[in-house]
Amino acid sequence: MTTKKISRDVLADYLNCKYKAHLKMAGQRDTPSQYETPLSDITQGLTERVTEKILAQTENGEFLRHQPLTRHLLKQGTLYILDATAEDNDLSLHFDGLKRIDGSLNIGVFY
């Protein structure tokens, strides 16, 4: 049996159907339904529009893109982190975007 990292897709499948997530982790491929394909296209388009809006409203030093998500990166306190991936041996999660919120946490005065 092939094992792979837990991803955002696997987690989403797990929330909808534990067996589907199990099959995906075992290396089984699924065929998107007639509903999933257009929904994915709509979601991708929305993500792109929101990203463009954020980039238009922020200055260059207020955002980072396409970075591995690490504790060190979070400690920098950047306002937006876009298209970031947190990864270890068992997990690979992609985040479309993260926004810094003022507050107090052990990595800084924000979370």
C-alpha cells in the first residue's frame, strides 16, 4: 500500500467521506463528478480575484507569496502570507492566504 502526505484535499475528503480520504491516502485516484469540476473552477477564480484585490491594496513589504510556512516566517509578522505551504514528514497543507491579526501569542504580539 502506498502512503502519502496528508493534504488539504485529503482533509476535505475526510470531512465529507472518511472512506474517500482513506482511498486517496492509499493512492487511489478518483474521477471528479460533474458538480466538482465547475465548483473547483469557481473556487479557483474567486481565489485569484481575492488575491489580486489584496495585492492591489497592500504595499510590497506587507505580503509574502509562495513561501514555505515556518515559525521563522510567521515571527516576521508580515500582514499577508499568500500561497504558503506548511510541510513535514506526514503533512503538506497549502494555504491560499493568511492574514496577521493583532493580539498576543508566543511567537509575537499577533496571531
